[in-house]
Amino acid sequence: MDNQRLFLWLALGLVGFLIYQAWLTDYRLPPSAGQPAIAEAPETGELPLIPDAESPDPDLPALPEAPAAEKEAAAGAIQQRDSPEVRVVTDVLDVSISLAGGDLIEARLPEYPVHKDQPDQPVLLLGDEAEKYFVFRSGWRARGDAPEPTHLASYASSRTSYRLTEGDDELVVPLVWEEGGLEVRKTYTFRRGEYAIELDYRIENRGDEPWEGANYVQIVRRNLHPERSMFDVDTYSFIGPVVYDGDKYEKLDGDDLEDEPLALSATGGWIASIQHHFLAAAVPPADEAFAYSASTRDGLVTLSAIGPLHTVPAGEARSYSEELFVGPKLQKQLAATAPELELTVDYGFLTLIAQPVFWVLSKVHGFVGNWGWAIIIVTVLIKLLFYKLTKTSGMSMARMRELQPRMKNLQERYKDDRQALSRAMMELYKREKVNPVAGCLPMLVQIPFFLAFYWVLLESVEMRQAPFMLWIDDLSARDPYFILPLMMGIAMFFQQKISAAPPGDPVQAKIMQFLPVIFSVFMAFFPAGLVLYWLTNTLLSFAQQWHINRQVHAVRKV
């Protein structure tokens, strides 16, 4: 088996893999015919239960839910847009907090426009519109008949809007709820340049009896089934709920959760709902055991995290905190917010390779200040890393190329006797000390790195709408003039010309001739950053093979 044939099948295999990935997302099973149609507004009145013990074990007896009539009334009152709101604007966030529950019901990202040519239309991540319902809920459940500040409670605010002013690095938004001698101050803290939001509670018990309750946070989102296309990069990524239990990160299928809800207990975990480039996550205190659950009901996926019971003695006050994250998957900020939160950057099974690749890419970008040049430089570094391995493959190709005339003579001589041709070819390889499979391993070793780089370029929000130079003003979008794919096809064509052709198989030879055209068309709709990587890699491979061919030819002439 020669290297050219291996390259052909590896390349076609890669194309098949990418098409298969797109097929999986294009033809996922749709929701069942019995799934309810989208209502005017989603149900929002369901309250989480808390265990009747110091442990968040979901198997322990649960406290009773609110009476049905009370729940129905609360559900009617919680229609978020009918309740007063507080608008909060920082340098990176524009959010709305409903005074019904004090919950985040809308979040826009001013630094991330939906389209680069429409900078005044930011990405809307959170929202309470029925078709794209995506909100945070948070509050406390109380033991027995004690008052409880759930996400159905009505909070008060002294102001209707807050804005981070120039020179300030922090913006504090307090909300207050009071009932039956219990006062709860729910405070959001926003910081300049950060998408992490600190959520604090100060509970003051002015009653005569101790108050017991458990804090919870929920992420509620419409169970989306978007139309997917292999030519739309935003549809490649997983969209839906994920959970980290302090040890393992898991993506959850919203349809599966309808029949098999998730329930587990963990310390140091978190919950999130992710999509391409963006996420919303809730991070409970890392030193407390929380009960995590996930379920789908009436077309809504609900992720919940509820903690152990806390006691606030009569006449005293206690403070508690947790953290939210609403924004782009900026890996530095994710890592600073919670352990392993950067796993939400969905590199798939190649995460162990992709994360170091991104680390190097970001370091190079810190020096050059341009993601396009960073891609080129890192491609060169990867090529240097595998130089010795690819040299082995290149030497094998060069020697095979030198033997092409003699191999063709053997093919003509033994064209009617394939067994004799095989023996003659093996004798030729042995006599000339050429191993046709010597270059297989180097090429196989490089495949995981290529795929890892592919996912890094596709998933890293840092490269979203990032300009390169000239006509390439967005590395995450396709080349508008298809110049890079055309250049890549030309580079592949010349690379073929200096490589050994597959002997004796006209079908493979024809396929090889069309491979540059196939790849040019296929890559024309891929992100320009990925095409730039492949073009750079192909040019480097061409230069290396050309140099090796000259060396081998010079030695044979001597």
C-alpha cells in the first residue's frame, strides 16, 4: 500500500466523517406527534422540592408542594412581562430582571452582534418569549408553612434601571422581599468586562422561631429542535442542557429527559444550557452538596440545583451566595468561574488535544494580535512538531516516485498475471529498500491533531467574527469570494503532482485528479479560518515534499 493511496482514503474518510456528523444533526428524530404545541406563554409556576434533611439526596422525603390553587394563582402572576422589571446595563451585558421572583428573564450581549454587518443587533441569549423561552429562576424553599422567597415571590426595588458608569468596576443591584417577619435581600453584582454574575442572599429572621430553608437555582429553556444545515456553522454544535457532577461532564438530550429525568447528588458541580459559542450556567457553592435534576415537561427543559437546609435563628441574619454565568464561552472567564466550566466549549472526544491547541493558539494571538496570523503560525508549529514523522512519509513517497518508470514497465510486462506482478513489485521494493507502508503511521498520528484543530476553529468564540486581512473580515464565516478554497484546491493539485501516483489503478488515479476539486467545493462553505489552516498546511506539505524529492533525486543520481 503506497502513501498516495492512504492519503486518498484518509481524505475521503474525513469528508465522510464530516458529512456523517452533519447527517446526525440534520436527521435527528423529531419530537413525537403528541408533543404539545407551543403555548402563548410557558408554564412557569412549578416549584422545586427540597429534601426534609441536611442532605440533598433526592430520594429522601420531600416537603409538600404548595396547594394547587395557590400554584395556579402564582403561575398566572408570574407572566414575566406583566411584572415590573429592572434593567441593568454594563459594558458587556444588557439584562432585565423581573421583580416577580427577582429572576433574569432577558440578556443581550452588546459585544456580540448577530451579524457583523449589523452591529446594533446584539445576540439575545436569555428571553421569555414562548418560542425561545430561556430564563434563570432562583429562590428559597422553606420547611413547613414558613414564608419562602421562591421565584414566585414579589420583590421590590428602589430603582428601575442601573448602568455601569465610566470609572466604576462594579454594579450592585439589590432587591428586597419581606413576609411574616422574614426579610430577604437578593443582590446581583455585575463587574466590568465579566459575564459572571454574583448572586447573594441576606436572610434576616425577625420572627420568634428559627427559619429553615434551602436555596435553589433553575435554568428553564424551550426544548429546541432547530433546522440544521452542514453549511451553517451555528448548527454544528450541541444545543441543550449539560451537567457537571464534580467529576464528569455530561450532555443531556432534552427528548430523553421527558421519559427518563436525571437526578443526582454532587459537591462542586454546576448546571448549564449551551449553544454554539454561548451559554448560561449556574454554579452553586463548591463546598456544599447539592441535588441536581433535569427533566422535560410541556416542551420545556428544566435544570435544577437545590442545596441542603440552612437555619437562620430567630433575631439573626445569614448570608449565602452562588454564581451565574451568562455570555460567550470565553475560556479564561469560564475557568475562573468554576472548575471545568470550560468543558462547555464543545470540542467533543478530542478535548484533551483541542484544549492545548487552543492554549497555544491564544498565546500566539497575544503576540501577533490577529487570529488569522495566529492560525498560520500554529499550523507551522504543528508542522514542525511532526516534521520527523512527515519526513518519513515524504521519503517513502519520493522513493516511490523515483520507481514509477520501473513500476510501469512491470505493469506492462505482467498485465495479464496479477500474481506475477505482485511478486515482481515486492522484489523491486526489497531490492531498492523501499517500504510502501513506511509512511502510514506518521499520517495516522496527525489525524487527531487535524480534527482537534478543526473543532478549535469551529467552537472557539474568540474567533467569532474575527477579521484577518484583505477580503477576509470574519474567520468564522465562509470566504465571501471563495478565493481561499480555490487557492487550497490549486495547492492540493500541485502537491499531487510531486507525489507518487497510485500504480495500476486508473479508478484511483481519476479520483485523485478530482480530489482538489472535491475538497475545494466541500470547503467553500466552511469557516474561512479552517480553510486558511488547510491551505497553510497544504503549502507547507508541498514545500516539504518538494525539498525531499530533490534530496532523494540527487542521491539516486550520485
